[in-house]
Amino acid sequence: MEKRKIFHIFILLFFGAIVGSWLGVAVGTLLADGVVKDFFLKSASFGWGATNGNWVDLNVLRFKSGLFFEINFVGILGLGISWYFLRYFK
């Protein structure tokens, strides 16, 4: 059997997290206000580039850079489900 490439694994896990996050936001917007809605809509954000002084200045070229990840509970479930499918469909 052919061994999976790391790029294939990364793409599948990435799309699992995206679909899971979208589902979490969709379910959270359909629910009434309360603890359950807060649970689905609460997310953790991490990355760089949020400050005003994040310019990269090369004297000839000046640009901003940044990358943020925002994930919620259902996004983590999406990662787990996609990881399960990776292991199940060898």
C-alpha cells in the first residue's frame, strides 16, 4: 500500500478544522442566547500581525505580515473526525 504524503494529511486535517468551525458558527447562530450558544461561538485566536508596528521595512520595500488561527470546539471535533478518517481509510 502506498504511504500517504504529508501534504495530503495536512490538507485533510485543515479542511476538517474549517468545516468543523463553520458548523460550530452555524449551530451557534441558530441557538437562542444562553450558555450553549456561548459554548459554540467561543473561539481561541492566536497568531501574529495584530499590532500597528508589524511592518517589515527593507528600505526598498515595506509590507505587513500576519497570520491568525481561530478555532472553536466544533473545529477541534472536525480535526478529530478527519484524523479518524485518515486512520480508517488506509
